[in-house]
Amino acid sequence: MKTSLSGVPETTLWPLHNRASEAARTDGCIRDEKCLEIYRAIDYDYVRSFGTYSGTRSCLGNRCLALRRRLSCMAV
């Protein structure tokens, strides 16, 4: 499927790129075959627009989520 997105609509593909990149890793922390199917079906140059996936974004997200959970447990 060919796409010609730009601006804000284009950025909606960024989470798809990150999730699919993590799901495609052999040592990835998620498995999401549907995400990979959608990702591969869209004819788009993800790397040109969003760069090579490094995994650090998901690590930061996981750390942030863990911190939020810990803080919510401490709130009284």
C-alpha cells in the first residue's frame, strides 16, 4: 500500500515503526504479528523519516512506566 503522508499524519506511523521494529527483533520484549503485517504492508520509508530503531525509546518508556506505577502506589 503506497502512502504519501506528511506533517502530523506522517508522525502517526512512528509508533508503528518502533513497535514493529521491537517485535521483529529475536530478543525483543514484545511479539505482535499483526503489527508486523501492517508495517510490512505499508510502502513507506520509515528509516528516512524516523531513523533506525535503537530500542532505547522502548527502554525509556518502560522505565517511565515503572516509575509511574511506583509513584502511584506511594500516593495516599
